[in-house]
Amino acid sequence: MGFYKFLVLSTLALAIYACNQPHSSVFNSAAADTAAAPTLEGKEAIAHMQIDSGLEVQLVAQEPMVVAPVAMSFDPQGRMWVVEMMGYMPDTSGNGENVPDGKVVILQDTNGDGMADKRTVFLDSLVLPRAICLIDSGILVATPPALWYYEIKNDSAGKRTLVDDKYADGGNVEHQPNGLFRAMDNWIYSAKSDRRYRRINGKWVKENTHFRGQWGISQDDAGRLFYNNNSQNLLGDYFLPGMGANNPHQREAAGFDEKIVPDNRVFPIRPTRGVNRGYVKGVLDDSGRLVSFTAACGPHIYRALALPYSYYGNAFVAEPAANLIKRDILTDSGLAVTGREAYEGKEFLASTDERFRPVNITTGPDGALYIADMYRGIIQHKTYLTGYLKQQIATRQLTRPLNCGRIYRIVPKGKKVENQPLLLNRPTKLLDLLHDGNGMRRDMAQQLIIDHQLITLTPALRQMMQDSTQLLGQRHALWALEGLHALRWEDVSLILHSGNQPMQIQAIAAIPSVLSAANIKSALPLIDSLLADKSLVPYAAWLLPAVGKWDKTAAKRMVLQLMKSYMHDRYISAALINNACDQESAMLKELQGINPDTTLVLYKALKNVLESMQSAEEKKRMAALELAYPRGHEIFTTICQTCHGKSGKGIASMAPPLNESNWVNGSKKSLISIVLYGLTGPVTVQGKVYQAPEISGDMPGIGGSGEYSHEDIAQLLSYIRNAWKNNGDKITEAEVKAVRQQYNGRQKPFTAGELQ
């Protein structure tokens, strides 16, 4: 045995011993309400899991090989790159959270036994790192607030380039961008973000995109993105991600951020008293088990053949608060994607081990499903931590240890699945991989063709793009050509004339990258024909900004045509508004000239956008408020904005509006009570009832963390009560103190009925 392997195994044995104190080989789920949650060795932890029939869970890595993993990605050699967020919540007060102990590590199985036995630290001394993306000869690393690109030199970090100094600016660790998902269209998208990134000719480009999700992001075989938030099972887009996002005034666009699986029930196999609002009626059932998602994260669309779920489409969603992973079955009905839970009353994977905290899911080169398990007691951030959960953590000794972490692999029972590296010295092999049954390998092959600028493959890619018998390869060939900057209008035109609708949709999404002054005149008749095709017009309508870039007259003609024909259609209306940036009033006037009906879908959508647009006077007012209440502005930006939006208009699937809210402008005492102790739905704002699943069912209070003083809360509420179109009077420190004294010791959030 080599010295290195001896050292690793010896350290592993010591860490397992430390991690297992206190230890119990028998977990009594009936006593889980009060008993300490024992830390288990990796293989013993697997024995506490229930998995779908015909499958088994295998241990890939455990401490000290990996600690507190939150994100993972595979490289062409089949090695796993893992982000370790070791500093997350060292205790219930978050003491030491800013210590630079986070890492990016490379895990490798050198002897082929299926377990990682070599650990290489690529990057250390990071504060709460959260996401990575391998691209070109380097890697993107998100470390709040910045996004950096590091060159890779012999598995060590080389030259560092700042990509975005505000990638994760504002928000807390639970509400900052993450994911860094390199999609089929060659752009890198994030959850909890409205920006996308791309490296073009060695330079980083940043563009606006639709705001998506909270933690984790994935795609299906068509390149559509899927995501979620803490209380929503699965959200996603009907259209390809590059469409739209041209109008910053448009907060919601039909076809994006759609509820794919509306059922948010979960079925843990153990009592889960240790959830943040477990004391609220309806959060737990009579047996003490979580009823609905409260920490949903890491959604992943499975696109491989190793598991018995090879048909379209299976989504997997992690719920660390309930120690489980859910499986959903998706249906592509043409334009819309819908879904349902795969099982009634049970889950794909569930554990009786309270420390099993799955936070991310991905498919490996072998087609197996890989699970990142932080394996720790505390997963709730201090900002929202209730006194109830603090007591649960203390009672069951969940604070320590902090040096654990697991990565598991799910495979067919009794089957050994081996990783196969992607061979760069055989470019033709990469072409073959564009047809591979594993979507992860197809994605990587496309990315390697682009990263290594394999221009010599252009003729073969062009031929593959026309082969209608191989739809998967067709899609990747098109986007590989686009990534090589070798895609031509002639290529796109051929596909658009083919009658192959799945490929026509891809070609429509690629049109903006090939349209130019030189080909706009020849392209217009074909685009007109797309707009006349009822099955393709929902996709083609998003091309209006691209057409307008080269021919404003033609774009205006198309807008008028669509307004007359589709004023009742929510998708076309969204595309029209996307094209109408700063022209919304003129469009509304033109629409009223065509049809004065105020019930039209397009009319209502335009009115919503116009109402949410900030005037110059309002911007000046907001700047003055920031100076008057600096601490209030800081807390709003860090905490409130992440769910209620920068404009106070609320965020779909998360929270209702604050702007012109009867609660914000009404009783001071009620507002103070909500912010200190939280509010559980339903709640009526501006005459509209908001409740789950339209929004998160509960707003957590921030008064229990001890992080915010009376003056902090007073500044925050004074800021909100005068922001945007609100016109409330100032809230004082004494008023906050009085409410805190009146409800001292309260743990439950208020209901609207109580406050009224």
C-alpha cells in the first residue's frame, strides 16, 4: 500500500470515529421527537435509507475525503469536482460563518472500486463557496459576492479573472445565486439570478435573463430549464432559456417560471420535528412528519439509461429538512410541460437518519444518480432560525460534528456501473457521444468540441444536424456549431423548412445568433411564415427584438399583426411586451385603438407592467430613503428583497407585494409583529388572497435570531413604509421594543386573522 493511500485510509478511520460520537447502531424512529440524532458511518447510514425497488445506494465518498458538499460536477476524466461549504452555520448563532474554510476539491477513484480514494484540494480559503462550472481550460467559482474564473494548471488554480463582482451581491447565504449551469444553448445560467454568462473569444459576456428559482438548476433533452424554490416542488420554462428577457419592466412572462409539478406534498419515513416552523399547525401531520416542502432544492432532470427511468422525463428534487428525495414524472404535451409525483404516499429515497441532508443531485458519466449530502444537523440559516428549532437542535445535539459529508450513487441493485473518460485525443469520438444515451455525456461532448475549438468537425456537425433520425444528436450538433460560431443562416433555414417541429423550435432559438444586416431581407419571409404557423408562433414571437435590431419597420409590422391576431393569448402577449421595452404606453394606446376591451389578456398584461415601472421621481425618492435609513436599506436588500423583489412587487411563487400593501401601510403594530415573528398564510394584499402554492405558505420572522436590534427593525420598516408608492409614517425604536416586550417568548408566526 502506497504511503498516500495509507495516510488517506488512516485519516478516514479517525474521522469516522470522531464523526460517530455519540453513536448508536439502532435508530429508534419512534423516539425521534426528543432523542439525540446519532452520526452514522456512511455505509451504516445507507442501511437507514429506503430506496425505490430494484435500486441500491452506494457510498462514493465520505469524510475526510469530502466535507459539507453543496455542489458537484464531473470533468472529462470522470473525476468529481466538489464545492465544500464548511463554514455554513457552525452553531445556531452562525459564529464563524465568515471564516475562509471553504474549498473546491477534486475526488478520484484510482483503483476502480467505485469509491473516491484520492482528494486534491484545487482551491481553499474560500468564504461560503456555492457553485462551480468547468469551462474551456478553467473553472468558474462563485464565492459571494463575486464570480471568478480560474485557469487550471496541473489540477492547481492558475490565473484568476473577475467575471462579475456582484454575482451574489446582497441576500444571505440561502438567497444568493448558485448553480452555474452550462445549458445546451452555450450560456451559463444560475438559480436565484436574472443574469447569464458566456465566454466568447476569451472574454466574458454578461446578459440579462429571466429570474429563476432558489437553489439548483437543470435542463431536459430539449434544453429547457427547470428549478424550484424552498416550498415549490418543481418550476420551469416552456421556452428555451435565451428567449425573452429583453424588457426589464416585465417581471413575469408567461411560459417562464411555470409550476411544472404543483403537488408539494412530502412523505418522510421518520418524525421531522426539527423543521424551522414545526410548531405551526399544518406544517407537521399528527405523527410529527413534514407535510409539504419547506427546503426543496437541487432539482435534477434525469436523462440517462442506467436507471429504469429512461423515458421522458423524470425529475428528482431534494428535501433535506425531511431527509428525502422526491421523484416526479413529467409529460411534454407540446408547448407545456406538466408533471406529477411518481408515487402516492411514499418517496423515491427516504432516510430515518436526521443528518441525511441531500442538497444537490446530478447524473454521472456512468448514468448513475449522484447525491451530495451535507450530513449535518443544522441546515437552517441564522437569519430565519426560530427559537423552536434552536431548542430542537439543542435537545437532539445537532450542532456537532461539522466535519462530515457524503456523496452517494444510486444504481440498479447488484450492478456495477463504471465511469468512462471522454477521450480528447479522438475528436470523432466526441461526435459519436452527441448521440449517447446519457445526456450528461452528450452535454460534455458538445462543450468539449466548443472549448477546444474543433473547427475541423464542422462539416460532420452540419451533416449530423440534418439527420432527422437522430433528434438528440441533431440538437447538440446545431448548438455545437453555434458555439463554434460556425452556424449559418442557411443551416437554420434548412431546418425551418424541414417540418421537423422539435428541431424547428431549436432553430428559432438560434436565429438571433445568425441574423445580420446581410441576411435580414432574405430571412424576413421565413420569419413571417413562422408567425403565421399557429404551432410555431408562440416560439417565433420572441424573435421580435432580434428582427427589430436589423429592421425596425419589419418588426413593427409583425407586432401589429400579432396584436390583432393574438390579443387573447398569454404567451404571445408576453412576447409582445418583451419587445416593447419603454414603449408599453404606446402599445397600450395602439391596442385600445384596435380593440377597447379591457378584459383582453394583452391589455391586462400591459397594465401590470405599466403599474410596476418606476418613475424618475420614485427613483429619487428611493435614493433619499437609502440615505435616511441606511441600515433599513441594507436589511431590505439582504433579506426582504430576495422574496418580495427589488421593486416591492413580490416574486412569483415566493411572496406577495410590499408596494401599496395594506399591511405595510396599515397598523404599525401588525407590521412590526409580522417582521419579528412571521406570518402564516393565507393573507389578503390589495384585495387579492395569497396562499400556498401560489406563494410560500409562511413568511419567517427575523426577530428570533438576535441579529437585529430594535433600531434595525425600526429602520427597515420605516424604509419599507415609505418606499415606492407607500406612504406610511415612521416606526420608532420604542414601538418595536414595545411589541417585542408584549410578545416576549412567542415562537409561532401570526395569522392574518390574529392581527386583524
